[in-house]
Amino acid sequence: MEFLSRATGGNLGKLLRPDVARESGALIDLLPPRRAWSCGQLDAAADAFADGLTRAGVPADARVAILAENCAEHLIAYMGIMRAGAVAVPVNHRLPAETVRFILEDCAAGLCIVDRVREPLLPKSLERIRIRDEGADGFDAFLERGTAPFSARLSPSGTAEILYTSGSTGRPKGVVLSHAGQLWALSVHVAAQPATGERSLIVAPLYHMNALFNLSVCLLNGIEVVLMPRFEAAAHLRAIAEYRCTHLSGIPTMFALMARQQELIATLDLSSVTAVTIGSAPLTEALVERVQAVFPRAAISNGYGTTEAGPSIFEEHPQGLPRPLLSLGYPLPEIEVRLVGGSADEGILHVRSPAMFTEYLNLPQVTHEKLQDGWYDTGDVMRRDAAGFYYFTGRADDMFVCGGENVFPGEIEKMLERHPAVLQAAVVPVPDEIKGQIPIAFVVLRDRSLPVEELKRFALESGPAYSHPRAFVVVDELPVASTHKPDKRPLMAQALEVARTLKR
């Protein structure tokens, strides 16, 4: 942490470490036209943006929104906003216009950095800087009005950024995060010596903690970032091969979609990949095996974190014990964890961390409900084995009761994906007069000719009888939310219709 404090001056916007040569590669932006940025160029651009904000009279602690897909300008603005002492608010541009405008009003954004496609989502009265616009209000013109170097300043409140939750239930909540907390979280992953010859491909959207944290770790370690504007499985695989990427990160859905590209994979050299981190959603043994087959030289790890309590909570075992395949790891030394509401070794994970969020913006009651005495209620049900390794079981709010038994959809999904013919599974509960609720499964298969009866037999043999899906629906792909995670909401109506046919 001491090195990072010196390198950044306590400002989260200072992500370019000073002991890396200024001419070293920092960023390759794949949004057409493709461009490359050295460490010196990217650092100077962030300084110029910060200076431009100051010259424009943007006050310290002002909230500045970013509404754009992944690109160099998004990253430059993100760093520059915080260097200027303002608060960065990356906004999910895939949300409906009404929700985007709610976020902009909720955080009291006075300025937005926006690309041309998303500009119609903005209220007309909001000031803006347009990305890739050659006019006077364009991003490049704004950079030219600023100068580098710039002396970064901290926001008086210590707030660095506000990240909004995906809003899967109700309106999104603004998670207020500090410079100090996020730098502590990064310090766990920053080495004393910079890396050499390593590249990381990042495609997760920069409005999400997964992408922002991984990108920050890379820059602070001297790892060059290859930034894709959006995920598409074939393009992602080609970029890995073309740029000889060594590090990959993402969620299970992304890797499952890539693993289906067998014909393309056979034509590519993917041997450069040495590390794969999969997180933000439950992982299965079947998917790990498929990913390992695609990237045979890679060490694959199961990541876990939360926006509120820190994007990194677990690590390797302090006694050097090998991490079990699906384990999230062992708690970091400075992070306190406890399991609540169950047995000593299973319950809802509560976390107390130096990276803890400050509050949910404008929601004091919700903040109090989820954050008490420094302990954050993650809502994630975990179990702990005898060696102290933790495993994700499911979301407390996803759990349902079937015939008096607690059922977690994630556990059923993991079980189903152990079948060699199942690529992905999603399980949703529907009401039932006798059982209370019953599970309905949606599956993506390698071979659609597989009899559904075979899946029913496998489920009954592989898990508790009470949790077996009462019906299976074969689909080409699962719906995906704006964070690339499976989105079960569109499946509910279909599941209800399927359940009605069971009763006829």
C-alpha cells in the first residue's frame, strides 16, 4: 500500500505507475479506428482532461457522468475526472432512457461525457462533451484546452466514484466509493516491480466494477490493456490471438459463448493465454473444463467480489493449500468475514473491509439495512470447508421453498452443467399449489436431439429429489443482461406457461 500511495498520491485517477517507461504500451483501443496509447500519452491525456475540467470551472466533488461504450476516451475521462477532484459516474448505457435519466438526476450530474449513439439518452439541458466529435464541443477539442502535467487533487469528501447497481430489482442504487478504499483494494494486486511483455484483453463494460478494477490492476502493474468496445465471441477470440494476450477476465457467460466457437478455435493460436479469471456469476466444473481446453496453458481462477465491499475479498490459502476447483479462495488478511443466519459453516456472507463503500447515494434507510457497524450484508449464501475455503451457494433472495425444502437455483444449474451435453443452464421457480414453488430449467445443449427424459433422469440421480426440475426447456441461448450475466426475467413468463401444461 505504501508504494501505491506514493505512486498515486492517494488519487484513484493516477493509474499509470511512474516506474514504467513512458514509451511503453498502455492501451490498444479496438473501437474503430484502432489506436494505441503509450503510458506517457495516456497519462498526459488524463492530465489534460483534468486541467480542462478545472479551467471549465467544474468544482471539486462535482459529479461527472460517462455514458459511452468502451474506448480510450472513456478511460481518459474516468482518470481525468478523479484527478480534477470531481467524482466519476460511469453509467450503464444499456439501460432504458428513463433509467439513465434517473441515474443522472440521482447523482446530480452537471456534465456528461457521451458518445454519439448514446447522446439521445441525455436530457437536453445537461452539458456534454461529445466523444469523437470534431466540433468545439468534441472530446479532442476539450483535451487541447487542457495542459499536462497537472497536479491531481482529491475531492473534499474523499469520494472517487459512484457506481450504480444493475437494478435487477427496482431502480439502480448508487454505490459511493472512496479513493482510499479503492486504492487499498488495488494494493492487494499491485506488485513491487512492473510486469513486462504482458497484455490483458478487457471487454466487460467500463460502467461495471469487474472491468474497472481489472483495468486498474493492469495499468498499475504495467500490463498493456487491449480494450474492446463490446463482447462478441468470435471477435474476442480473434483479438486474443492477434494481440497475443496473456490475461483474460470475464463472466461465465462470455467464456461459455467462446467455448462454442470450436471451428474458429481450431484455426487460432491461443497459446499466449496464461491466466484466466472468471467471476461475477457462479462457475461450474463443466465450464472450467471447456475453458481449459480452449486455453490449455492458462491457470483458471474463480473470482468473487462486490461493488460495495470491494472487488477482491478472497485469495490463496495462507498455508499454501491448493485451492479447490470451484472455491472462491481464502479471505484476505485484512478482510473480516462471517456467515450469518445458518450454521457455523454455511450462511449469508457479511464482510468488513477497508474497501467498504460509504453509502448508497440518497438512500439512508437502505444503507442502514445493508451496512451496520462496518459489516456489509452481501446477500450471497456461502459455505466454508474444513480448510477455510469459501464456496458460493446462491443468492439469499433467489432461494425458494419447494415442499418445505430450501432450494438454490445456482446449485441446480451447477448440477445440470455437469452433464456432458449441457452447455448452460438457468433455473427459475414458479408457483405450485402443492409444493409452494417448483423449479423449471432452461438449457442450452451441444446436441438438441438429446431426449429430455435423459436430463430428468440425470437430475434425479445427481441431486436431491425435491430440487429436480419439473420441466426442461431447450433454447438456443440464454437471455443476457447488460452486464453480460444471464437474465432470468425474460424466462419467467415462459416458465409459467410450461408449469401450466404440467397440470393439464
